[in-house]
Amino acid sequence: MADYTQHLKKHLQKAGCRFERQGRGDHEIWYSPITGIRFVVDQHIKSRHTANAVLRQAGLPKKF
């Protein structure tokens, strides 16, 4: 099964999103300047649907 986490983080950084802090467990809190909100990124995203949902929260179009 594919792991989308590293590709997702690179895509978020290119779009101007930034890591803010470590969350609970294996989650990270990121900030999107596009939407102006914080969102959660899991450390082990195995589903393309979850990866695309994170992109949608960041205000970006689907990629996976």
C-alpha cells in the first residue's frame, strides 16, 4: 500500500503551507495561508482519499 505522507507534505510546502506544531499522537498541525485555518496531517496516510481531504482543507485542488 502506498504512503502519501511525504508527497503530501512536499506539495503543501510548495503551496506555502507551513508546519506549526506537533499534535496528539502521530499528528501534526499545519497552517494554510490560502484558507487562513489550521489543519491536521497524520504521519501515516495510506489512502488517497484522506490525502485529497487534507489538500481540500488547505484550500488546494485534488492531486492524488
